[in-house]
Amino acid sequence: MLKSTIDKATDFEKRFENINTVMFEDSQVASKAVAKEIADLIKVKQSQKQPCILGLATGSSPKGLYAELVRLHKEKGLSFKNVVTFNLDEYYPMEPDAVNSYVRFMKKMLFDHIDILPENCYIPDGTLPKDKIASYCSAYEKKIEALGGIDLQILGIGGNGHIGFNESGSLQNSKTRLVALDHITRVAASKDFAGLSNTPRTAITLGVKKIMEAKRVILLAWGESKAAIIKTSTEGQVTNQVPASFLQEHNNVTFVLDKEAASKLTRINAPWLVEKVNWTDRLIRKAVLGLAMHLKKPILMLTDADYIENGMSDLLAEFGQAYDINIKIFNKLQHTITGWPGGKPNADDSHRPERAEPGKKRVLIFSPHPDDDIISMGGTFRRLHEQGHEVHVAYQTSGNIAVADEEALRFANFVIDFNAKFDIKSEATEKIYKKVVKSLTDKKPSEIDIPEARYIKGLIRKGEARATSHFVGLTDDRIHFMEMPFYETGTIDKHPLGEEDIQMTVDIIESIKPHQIYAAGDLADPHGTHKVCLDAVFKAVRRLKEKPFMDDCWVWLYRGAWQEWGIDEIEMAVPMSPDQVLEKRHGIFKHQSQKDGVVFQGSDAREFWQRAEDRNKETAGLYDQLGLAHYAAMEAFVRWHF
């Protein structure tokens, strides 16, 4: 058997994990490592004059892998003529040329760019009559068996632990079949189908049994949103409620993870439980705060016994009794709290997260979508302005794909009625109006909006963002709409970050010369837009770091509707009173197109203002639980050092 090119985790590291897991710096590096293993396997099979049987997955996780395989074919001459592929699944019903079909996905991502023989590419057929599916699925499995089984199976993982479309409750001996999709799975997929109502309810999937029979299995997982299920799948019990946990019983499986997806594994999250560690200040804080939350005790109430009984006796041996460690951590956490996010002028700032000087700072808030500023840091946004700082907000993308068609039609109708009322004659307006109405009325699910419709949707979001900034107190000269080009595809899938995107970011930073930059570090954003926008900020800041004004510029990262910083990560916490919470809610309400059934709801049924309030209250609740002052809500930030 081919030796894996992906290093095995040590036995020591696997103390809590029942599956071999390998963590990489990022998904790009990880994808290249997996692509190399596949390429090596293909070459070995070629030398043996045997076919290489690959099981392939779809979704966002394998995109980087397929891109690297295409590169290896085009630049290194890797041939796929001896490769036979079997895809895991397909929505049902689904035409092969439909926008969201997996046939189309595989052609676009891989098959159309390599020399694989079309007759060697097998993908479940989403067009079959229902009474033909059972016999088709049986034949699908027999094809795999006739070729000697799958040599290497690529998997992703769903938020509920599904592999393929084997949802919670699937049995280990389940066969290829038609399945009903879990609500969680459908919600996750709904962004591709322009809403839950358009998302398929069923799919054909390869069964768990055939996956387990593969000679080698590699599961890919990227991002913090996968961290919890990765921990459950690898460290929890084998259960049909988490189908990925079945892989604990496979004799040749590796979970390939980026840092974020691996972040909740015990050896990463609590390494002192696995091996002797170097107790840095950061690790001590993480361990002590984690212990206090686990025991539901205030920091200052932790005892030596608490430390010893929870695997932290080494910490006591090195730094003394719990009393002294507790006070140190309590003080550090207390010093993160400030009502002066821009720094308090003429004050001792030695124990404050921000500098006192200059007393009046230039502040630049980057908002990936037109509502992230108010949702994620609305209280801080307002306070910075009220405390006399020169606050600018830069909306990085138009956010147009998150506007419902009926909203666009409503605004288009307004223009027509406005013109009619004031006797404004415009044939061009009438022509555009009719074109937009026809396109939105005739549009199929997931079909891309025409440019005119996208522009109207962008105008809606621009107006809402401007209204929010006015509500905070900003004037128009401090409101900037960047409309970064990478976003303007009309679909969930965006272009890669380009030079124009980065230069636009450089230009706005250089023009404002800020003392503070706020950017969205919310990488659990299911659209992926936040990550691209953050990358643009990071690249721009690095390009500018030699400029004199950057010597006095600090970058603060906020998080949004999807997640919050861990209590041990927070470096600045800005408290809010009940009245300030209500003001923030009113600011969020300015984004009317994002209320009452938004296009991209995600798996959380709450509206964005509810998510924001609950998240801010939970952060304040943690501070209270740990023995610090009790506030109505808190917004949290982490400083990025460049």
C-alpha cells in the first residue's frame, strides 16, 4: 500500500483523538499535501498498469484540492487517464446542467481541466424516476466492487457530522440510497439555492458501508465553524448521531484540518492535558479562564484543589498557589474593560487596552457587508463618534446578493411612481424597469441576477448603510463605499482577491491615515466574504507598514453575527448600558432589507439584531460569571499586530 505523504500524528498527540488528525497552517497548504498524496497514488497505479479508483466529494472543502490537481496536470504533466472517479452524492431531483448540480460542479472544478476519460467519471443520477433509484444505487455499488473498491476516498463533513449525505441516524452498514436531507444540511445549502424553500429535500448518497470499505479515507475540514464537530467526531463516542465518528473504526483514515478547524481538539485547546507545556502568559490565561468557566466559579474562588483535580498541577508547581495566579489573571481580564475604545485622553493608560494619545484619533472601520459595522460593533462605533474621534466607515462590498427580489421590485416600482407623480419623463427608466421586472419574474432558482437588478439591490443596501452612519452621527464625507470587484459575481462564489481590491484598500487607508483600524475577524461567516475582506486589509496594512503614519496605527478585529472571540482571546471589551443596547438595535433596524426573512439566514433562525444582542449579553455574562463587573452587554475586540 502507498505510504501516506501526510504525516501521522504522534501517539502522544492522539491521547484524546481516536482518529489520526493532521493540522496545517491553512487550507491551501493542506490541499497541496493531499493533492500530492493523490498524485503519488495515481503514479504508482500507472506504474502497475492498474486503474486508480478515487471517491470524490463536492462542496467548498475540496475546491483547493481540485485546483491543485488541475495545476499538477497542467504544469507537471500528471495524467488522469488511468483514474476512475465515483462521486459521493447528488441532489434529487437535479438536472446535470442545473446551476447547483454536482455534475456541473465537478466539471467546472476538475473534469473539464484534466485528461480524465468522461466514461470514467461516475456521479449519481439526479434525473431518475423514483422507482428506478434502488436498482441504480445497487448497480453503482457493483461498479465500485468490480473495480476492486475505492483506493482513496475524499470526504468533507457537515455541521451535524454527516459524510456524503449520510445524515444523523444513518447506520454503519447503510448502502447507497435516496435520503431525506436534515434541516441543518438544507439550511447550510440554502445560500446556494437563494433560500430554504428552493433547496432540495432529498439526495442520492453513497452509503456509509462503501465509504468504510475504501482502502484509504481523507476527510477535509476548514474553518472555525467545523471545529466543534471535528472534536466530537474524533474524541467522542462512535454513534450514528454523528456519522463521521464511524471513521474511528477505519484502519487508514486521516482528518486533514486547518488551524481553525483543529482549534477545539484537546491537544490544541488544552495542551496541558496532553503533555508538559511551556506556561506562557497567554497559555496560563487560557487555562485559568477555561477552568473557571468549566467549574462555573469566579476566578478568585478557584482553589489549589481545583487546579490539581483538573490537570493543572504543573502550573501550581511552577508559579505557586492558586491565590496568586488567580489575582494575576483577574487583573489582566479586568484591564480589558474600557468605556473609552479610542483611549481616554489625559489619563494613565498603563492598564487600558488603548493609548490615551492622541486624544482625538482618526478611526477607520472596515465593514465587509453594509451592516457588519452596526451589527458587530455598533455600540463602539457610536461611542467613538460621541467621544470626539474622527470616525470613517468603509463598506467593502455592495452586499447586493443578500437582497430579496421583492425588495428590488419594490424600489424599482418606487422610481416609476415617483417619476409619474412629478411628471418626469424617462424612456430609459421605463425600459430598465421593464427589463428588471421581467428578469426577476422569470428568474429560475439560483439563476444570476442581471446587472441592472444587482445595481438596484446594491443601491438598497447603500441607502441603508448611509442611514445607519447618519444615525450614528457621521457626515457623508466620512462614509465610503468601496464596492470591491472580487464580490461582484452575482453568486455566492466570489472571485479570488485581486490586485484592484488590495489597492483600493491601500488607497483608503493612506488617504485617512488612521490611528485605529477596525476590521471583521469573523471567519465563520458562511459567505466567505469576511475572510476575503480581512485578507485585503492585512495585505494593505503590510504594504503600508513602512509609512511613518503606520507607526501609530493599531488594528482591532471585531466579530459579528456568527461567532464571538473566546474569553481568553479578548483584549478590549467595551461595555454597553441597557440604553446603548437599544440604540444599537435601532441602528441595525435601518437595514430593513435584512429583516424578516433574510436571503442568507444561516443555521440561526434569529434575526441579526437578536443575534448581536444575545452575543453581547453572553460576553457580559461571562465577565460577570468570572467575578468582574456586571454590564448589560459587551462588544469584544482582539488586536492584530503587523
